[in-house]
Amino acid sequence: MRIIIFGPPGAGKGTQANLISEEYDIPHLSTGEIFRSAIKNETPLGKEVKAILDAGDLVPDEKVVDLVEEELKDEKYDDGYILDGFPRTVPQAKAYDAILDKKGKTLNAFLQLEVPQHELVDRILTRGEGRSDDSPEKIKNRLAVYREETAPVLNHYKKQDVVKTIDGVGSIKEIFDRIKETLG
């Protein structure tokens, strides 16, 4: 099973992806986690990414695609995975489609978590990760970047008839129960 979990910052993608990973015994590939680890370890990639994220911007497509393609070469992903934080732009989505094509694989589900903006801001401000981009101004910028660059990815996958919209409001368990029902 190959799944993309999708939604704006604060929608609960990472939390739900972890639960899906456990429930369906598939690895969780989070580009955000890969980047945060690189930042924490002060690798060259980490330093470059930190400057980009501190400005509230997205990491360039080519860098993200290369990172994901390299990671997916690991055999642990052969039987499926859940992608969290990728693809974020239409060029990334098209590059991911090409990666799947090369392997003769298809995407099983694109889970769109829908959460109202006021709820997203509240969640981000109270989640306590202490990220440098978790201030009200930066959050609004991240949500604007999401709407401009990331939301068109949804339309890309609607054309492939794999989009499943999930109400992302409620308890973690309620949201996860909706996801399990959707995945069947």
C-alpha cells in the first residue's frame, strides 16, 4: 500500500501517518523529519534547509525529489509506505509519478486532511515543537505558501481518482477511525 497523507501545516499529518504506519505495517517517510534531523545534526543539508525554513519558505523541488527518490531505494519501502510532507508542489508530484512509473507501481490513496484555518493556527501554536517558524506571522506565511504552491497538488491527484478527503477535526482517534474506514 502506497499512501500520501496531505494537508496544511498543523493538520495532523505526522500524527496520523505514524498511526497508519503502525496499523498497516508500512514505513512512514516524512521529509520534515529527515530535514529536522539534518538541521539538528547540523549537516550541510541541515544548514541549507534551516535558512530556507526560517524564512517560512519551501525547500526547492529538486532537492526534495532527490532526497525522496534516494530514500525510496531502501528495500524497506518495497511493500509500501506512507509519504508525509511530499509531494508539496505539482513538479514534485509529477516527479513522484515518474518514480512510481519506473518501478511499475501505483499510488493507492491520497488522504486529504481538511482542517479550518483557525484550528490550524491554534494547533501549531500549542504543539510545543519549538520550531523557529512557529510564530503567528510565520504560520500565516506558511499557510499562504501552502495555498499557493501545495493546494494545486490536490487537483493533480484528483485527476488520478485517488483523493480521499478526511475531516481532520476531532480527537486523534476519531480522525484515525475515519482514515481506517476510508482505506477499508
